[in-house]
Amino acid sequence: MGYISDLRKVVGSRPLIMAGACVLIFNEYGHLLLQKRTDSLDWGTIGGALELGESLEEAASRELYEEAGLRANNFKFITLLSGQDMYYKYPHGDEIYNVMAIYEALDVEGIPTVNDDEGLELRFFSLDEPIPGLNPFNELVLKKSGYITKW
């Protein structure tokens, strides 16, 4: 996150508007790939902030590779989320208001592999029942995107 890191040096932890992409990856059983995050030690979706000059689709592709070692031949746009409930405070104190494009990765290639220092583990989860340790912000994202309807 070079751009956001550079901004943080100037503004500190105060709230920023952060544009980014969230990538949902499903296996053949319809289970969602999540990563156990190093900063919060809970389960979250793949994704992150745009870098300067990058499109939302390029960010989705980059984050998919950086965080899970996967490539997608196509992305399906699901929705755009923003507003008061897209506020998030990281465990280290940085605050953001997300403007987040949600994509589903299609025709995914590779084997899920922790590929950077943001994740500890990758695992597929069924969305039929609550996921133990799911990050509350990511639960909200999945509900607002229509992927969680039963719980």
C-alpha cells in the first residue's frame, strides 16, 4: 500500500477515504476463500486499496495475486459500497471510510497460497452458517453484497 502509506506519513491515523477492491473467490462447492489476517487475527476477504493510476479491476487482480497467489481470467462486478457503515478502524489505529468495488473472480488459476505478510492462512468457508472469527466489517460487506442472507 505505497500510496496509502505515503498519505499516512502526512496525516497520521485520522480518517481517510480509501478506494479499493474486494475479491470474492468461490470453489466448486460454492465456498468462499478467506484469509486469516496478521493484523487482526480474524478471517477476511481478499482485497485492498488502489495504487495511483490503477483501475479497480487492476487492483482486484493485483490483490488476488499478492494475498492468495491466484490469477483470474475475468472479474464479475457485483456492487459498489460506500458511506458511513463502510468505516473501519484498523487494530493499529488507522481509520478509513471505504469506497469498495466488490468483484467475483472467475476462471481462477492457481492454488491458494499465502503470498505476502498480510495473511497467516487461507481457507474456504461455507456461507450457509456463521463463520467463526469472521471480521465484522467483512461480514457487513458480504451481507451488503447479498452473499450472506441466512444469518
